[in-house]
Amino acid sequence: LNNHTGMTMIKTSRQIIFYEDRNFQGRSYETSSDCVDLSSYLSRCSSIRVESGCFMVYERPNFMGHQFFLRRGEYPDYQYLMSMGMMGESVRSCRIIPVHRGPFRMRIYERENFGGQMHELMEDCDSIQDRFHMSNCQSCHVMDGHWLLYEQPHYRGRMMYLRPGEYRSLRDMGMGSMRFMSMRRIMDTY
């Protein structure tokens, strides 16, 4: 248990297994930590099993490119994520999402470098357009908790994972011209 500046983080075991073939067949790679390049262990990823915890998986090494949130469960066919437009051709890296118990707080800004309208969130927001009359979020400051930003209202479309820190330009984080229209807290209840 680590408690400083009002934030409580509890470490629990996290485990994810990647398989080269569909339906959890073929060579596999199991990890309980971040992995910057899965191609060192597998030639491809066709299915995934999350034994415990929550993870973000990325289409490129070093946590770059399209990303997708995975919670405990089985994902027998990676083609499903590709068909939904969530991911590119493969999973190349993964990041553990730590358990966070405590407050959630994030400031979103209409323009880069914390410019334009600013609104503070402490709960999920299914549409910044409807709630704040903002057409886009281009920078933010995550003070507490872990968040997912979505390109469409109602938590749909491609997503981006943010942990505590300042994000002066979401556009410069490898997501191109993607707009963010809804935000969701990553709760330990997943």
C-alpha cells in the first residue's frame, strides 16, 4: 500500500497471455509486467487471455499506435478487434494498468498547451459536446486515477490510455488527428 498526496495504489497480481494462433493455440508468451516489444517472444498475436487485472495492448512497440483496453477475460480471435477498427494488424506491446483506489480527477482543455475552455472531471463523461459544449479535447492534466479517452461520444471508437501526468498535446502522442469526445475512469471493478 502506497499512500502519498492523497493517492492510494494497491499492488495486486496482473497476468496476460498472448498466443500466436486463434483459440489460445500455438506458442504463447505470459507476462505480469509491461512489455515494450512482444515480437521478441512471438511472431504474431492471434488470441489473448487476461488471467487477472487490466491491460492496454498496442499495435506497435514502445506503447505506440492504436491501443485497446483489455480486462479479465478471453479474446479468442484478435481479428475481432481489427474488424471493429480498434487495432491495427498486430499487438506489439502491452502495459499493465495499476489498481487505483481513491479519487479520480482530470482537467481537459479545448486546445493544446492547456488553452481554451477548461473543465474538471471527477467522473465519466459520455460526451464533452453535450456536457461542456466542447468540440474537442487537445490537452489535459490527469491529477488522480487512470483514464481512457475515446474518439467518439458514449465511449466508442479508438481509445487512448492516460495515467497521472500533464499531456500538452494529445495530437503529438502518436494518434494523428484523432479527436477525443468522451472520457471514462478505469475502475478496479473491471
